[in-house]
Amino acid sequence: MMTNDVPYKTYLTESELPTAWYNLRADMKVKPAPLLNPATLQPVTAEELEHVFCSELVKQELDDTTPFIPIPDEVQKFYRMFRPSPLIRAYFLERALGTPARIYYKFEGNNTSGSHKLNSAVAQAYYAKAQGLKGVTTETGAGQWGTALSMACAFFGLDCQVFMVKCSYEQKPFRREVMRTYGADVTPSPSMKTKVGRAINEAHPGTTGSLGCAISEAVEAAVSQDGYRYVLGSVLAQVLLHQSIIGLEARTAFGKLGVKPDTIIGCAGGGSNLGGLIAPFMGEKLRGEADYRIIAVEPASCPSLTRGRYAYDFCDTGKVCPLQKMYTLGHDFIPSANHAGGLRYHGMSATLSELYAQGMMEARAVEQTSVFRAAEQFARVEGILPAPESSHAIRVAIDEALRCKAEGKAETILFGLTGTGYFDMVAYQKFNDGEMNDYIPTDEELAASFAKLPQA
Ligand SMILES: *Cc1c(COP(=O)(O)O)cnc(C)c1O
């Protein structure tokens, strides 16, 4: 039965919007391990990073003590074109499940890029422009980050060069065209344009690419052109910082409703949306002010938290990026080609990895057919066609709501609905045709990949 104790959607007024991002690391007693220079195995310096990244973003990356970092005025203005995002009470999903649980989701798909990635893209493009750069290079996997960055670069008048993982480039021609419409130059990766791309093509003929390969190509393209820097859409601490806007808005909206979530669930690829959604809640937990159950959801085919090693590893296949201590499947790990559901990255944000190692959050791995079943169920009752990545969080939110039903508990569940799935129809088609299957890497496959971890 639908009760209207809270509205279906809760928005914030413009004056309630956050004016500073929240840096979760400031409240961690044990900080994430420092990034290491792969040549010297010493912590990387700002000077070394500034060859690759924009100066202001390097400062943010290395700052693990300042809790609040002001959002530049221009970025706040851009945010107003698509923020605040609504906090939605999933009344129809609750009714369909017959659960006493109260389910909420924070919907980040209401912008042309179709995901939360625009939150960080606009910040990164702003800092690149402010530094007087000509342009930026990046990688994109499923295409959402490249799309978001293209939009942000168009707005600030920056050149945007995107290396797109080859299998997505071929599967998602419309994503590519959106990027080109916003003025970006899109290259399938591994390409023959870079040294590292040529080497990967030679070592793995016919490869359909991976995020790790595309990152290596984009970094090489940035350092070999004057006036260019590399930007990354996930994994890094700066990206989690920008994504904290999601959690800050959610916490304010819950405050207006007089509600507190018990469980917070997010999908985890590189960890940026989850890190952003949980940031202020985890901050309360770290400061001992409140307790929340936090669940990261990852694909069973790319299970970095649940089956990975917590070790220093390369962020990219070409080993050009700094080493990061994180839960990793190994920088050479490429998820099986039948994996359609996004979240293909081999590692995990260092901040989330450290919090997971400290026991501050849980992780669960789910198989893609069950993820698409959850997506279908959600779409049919809540209306929104979810991105496959987001549907990992839906899967576990539904499982938790069904547990509440079995236990007769009216818990409050919040999950991150990171985006829409309109460009993922090839994956949906496979699911609809009954041709989607699951692949779980064997222990032997993972062991072979772990054997290549650097000795740091
Ligand atoms: C990129 C993406 C993700 C995963 O990336 P994170 O950095 O782990 O958040 C999840 N959902 C959508 C819709 C995405 O585009």
C-alpha cells in the first residue's frame, strides 16, 4: 500500500546546494597509502604529477587533510544546469516486492551524458581551462566518461581527445557520435597512434581493449603534446572528491525528510560514484557520530574487492601511471569478452580500498544475468531504464529489501542510480534474447594475473 509520508521526489532549493566538496580522507585516521613513482618506488611528488595532470587537480589528489574544498563559482553555475539530482522514494518498487523496507535512490542520469560522471568532468575541464591549457586527453570504457568530458570541454572551449575501448567503440556507435557532436576526437583503443597502443596490439592481436590499455594511450598522448594534460573519470581521490556532491545533496535531502538510511548501496567500478555517495555518511561513521551499513557491488566477472589482492599495482596496462595501493586483479587482467555490464576496471579507488581493508564497508559480487533481471524489474515499475552499471546496485537493493521482507524489518535503504542505459541496448538485446551468460574467472586465472603484480 502506498503511503505518502514522504514525497516521491525530494529536491533541494538552489540555496541548499553544496558550495564545497567533502574530502573524506580528511576524516580517516589511517590514510590511503601514497601513490608511488613506478621508477623510484618513492611517493610521487606534485612536480612529477604535474607533467601528467592539471596543477590544481594534483593539489586535490595529494591533499588528505582539508575536509572541505570550495567548488569554484563557474562549476557551481554549471552544476545548476542539471543539479540538484532528485532523491527518489521507490514506492513502486517497494510495492512490487511487497517489502516493508523503505527504498530510496539518488538519480544521477538526468543530464545528456546520462551519468554521474559529469560532476567530475566539469570540475576537471574548469581547472584545465583555468591553467590555460589547450586541451585534455582521456580514456573511456562504456563511453559515459568520454561523453561527460566532451560536454564539459565544449562548454569551456577545450580540445578533447578520447581513447575509447575498442569493444565499446564498435558496440556503441551512438555514444561516439554524441562525443563527436560535442567536438571531441574519438579513437578506438588500442590504436596505432601511440607507442603503447602499437605494443599492446602486437602482444594481443585482435584484442578488443580494456580501460587499462586506453589509460596508457591517453597518458602518452597528453605528455607528448604541448598544452595538454590527462584527465581520469574514476579511481583517483580527486574524482571521489568531486563526486561527493552526490552524497552531500543526499544527506541534506534526508535531513529535510527527517530520515536516516540504515544501508547505503552503490555499484563499484573504479569507485567514484560509491565514494561520492557515501562520503558524508562515511565521514559521520569515521567520526563516531553515526553508523551505516555500506555495500559496494561489483561484477562477479571483475571482482576486485571480493577476490582481489590489496597491493601496490599499476593503474594501467602500459605501466606509465603511478603505482597505487588498492584491491586489484592485476593490471593485465581483462574481463571476459561476454561481460556486458560495465565496471570493467581491474582496480579500485585507494580510499575505498583502505576503508574496505579497515572493515568500514562490505562488498558483494553479482552475476550479470541477475543484474539485468533486476534492471528489468526496476524499469517496469519505476520507469527509468537503468544503466547496467547502476543495475548492480539495484540487484543488491532488491536483495536487501527481500531480506527485510523475510525478517519483517522496515529498514531504510539508499542506493545510487548512477545513470541511464539508452546506449546499452546491445547488452539489453542479449538479455532479452536469452543470450546473456555469466562468466566468473577461475582462481587459476586470477593467480596468473596476481603473479604479475609489481614488487613494491
Ligand atoms: C562509470 C560508471 C559507473 C562506474 O564508475 P565508478 O567510478 O565506480 O562510479 C557506474 N555507473 C555509471 C552509469 C557509470 O557511467
